[in-house]
Amino acid sequence: MNTAAALKTADAKPLQFPIPANVYAETVVSVKHYTDRLFAFRITRPQSLRFRSGEFVMIGLPNAEKPVYRAYSVASPSWDDEVEFFSIKVPDGPLTSELQKIQPGDTVLMRQKSTGTLVLDALTPGKRLFMISTGTGIAPFASLLRDPDTYERYEQVVLTHTCRDVAELAYGQELVANLENDPLIGELTHGRVTLYNSTTREESERMGRITALISSGKFFSDLGIDKFDPETDRIMICGSMHMLKDVKDLAESLGFVEGSLNEPGTFVVERAFVG
């Protein structure tokens, strides 16, 4: 794990190509590489940017006349002065192959509209909120876990994070460990957030796909909690396509109903990208 030095000057590096119209051009503030597959970075926030915690934006790089854009969940909460992202590295990816090389002072492009289904307003009121994630699918939950509104609406929050290897769990572990020291929401989170990790490849304390752990009942026995109940529980799902489908099918078999901003329900799924 290594961290690029934080930006010390407001001067961004010169650009090769002009900035497209109606796009934010923001400066990279910091970069942190967790593994050879995962990294996080923060950029300056446009004054006019408004988004709900849990939404995603389209980002790209000013490295072509027509830049490539991809959907990225905003990992920082809606009140943050900077915008944080958590990304996978794809060696031959049209965007990530270059994005993983960014340094403080570089420019990242961001389209001006935010959207997404992993927002609190797409769910009906409940008592427990389950955030089910794999890989970089944890990013929107990093936003929601740092939003005071989450704790106004739910008594307990359970975050699951499943990755191939132990090192890939570090981002989520840091996130949850820092919650209680957060000056804005620290007091709200005390004793109310549980992190449940598992790995699928490297040997660890807890192994297995989250769907298998839930289906077998081990998930609930490990945590000492009651099984899912659509009367009181709400579920958010983000990550790999297989996991999305399996957890969605499981939720619906238990009587959960998929929600949206137009018609809130008891669970929501983010299909805009795969992490």
C-alpha cells in the first residue's frame, strides 16, 4: 500500500487536449494505492456540484479529443469538500489503464450530472440497513456511511465487503475504523455500524461468497442477529454482476421489493457498473 503525496499547490499540470464543454475539470488532490488492483483518489470539488450520497458520476481524463468516460460511485459523502473515488485497475481498460497512473496535480474530468439508485430516498423507512458489496462496489456505501441522514433513518447498519484477497479489504476496514473519530458523524455511529468481511481466494478468518454465507445462515450466526425481515430491514446491493443477481433473487424470495426514487421499496441495486 502506498500513498502519493497530497497536492501542495493549486496549480494543475498543463493539459494536452482542450477541456470539453459542460464538463468539470478538477485537480487530483491525493492518490492511495491499496494493492496492484485497487486504488483510491480524491479530487477538488466543483462549487456547483450537488449529489445525493450513494450516487455516481461519469469521469474521464483529458487525454484525447473525445475522452472515455465511465461510471464511478462517489465515495465521499454529499457534504465533503473533496470528491473521493475507489477504483479497480484494469491493465487494458480504456480508462483505468491510464487513470491508475494519476498523481496529485493531474486533471480528472467529471460530467456535471449525478444519478444512481443507491440512495436513501429509494427505500421505505426501516430499522436495519444492510449494505452488501464486493470489490469496488463498496464505494457508494463509503459515501452513505459518512452521511448523518443514514443514522437518522436507521438504528443499525451492517456493511458486508467480499474480495478475492485479504489486502483488498483494507479500504473498507479503514473506512469503518475512522467513523467514530469523524467530527461530523462520530457520535452518531457509535455502536451502530458492523463490518462483515470475507474473502473468496486467499485464506482468511472468514471465507466464502456473501450469498453463500447468507444462504447458509452463517452470516446471521456470526453476527448474532436475526435473519432478513422485509418488515424492518432494508438492503442495498453493489458489486459484481453474479452477486447482484444472487442477492436480488434471495431478497425477492424473502418478500423484499425493489425500490426506486419514483417508487421506494425495501431493497435497491446499482447496475451502472461492476466492481
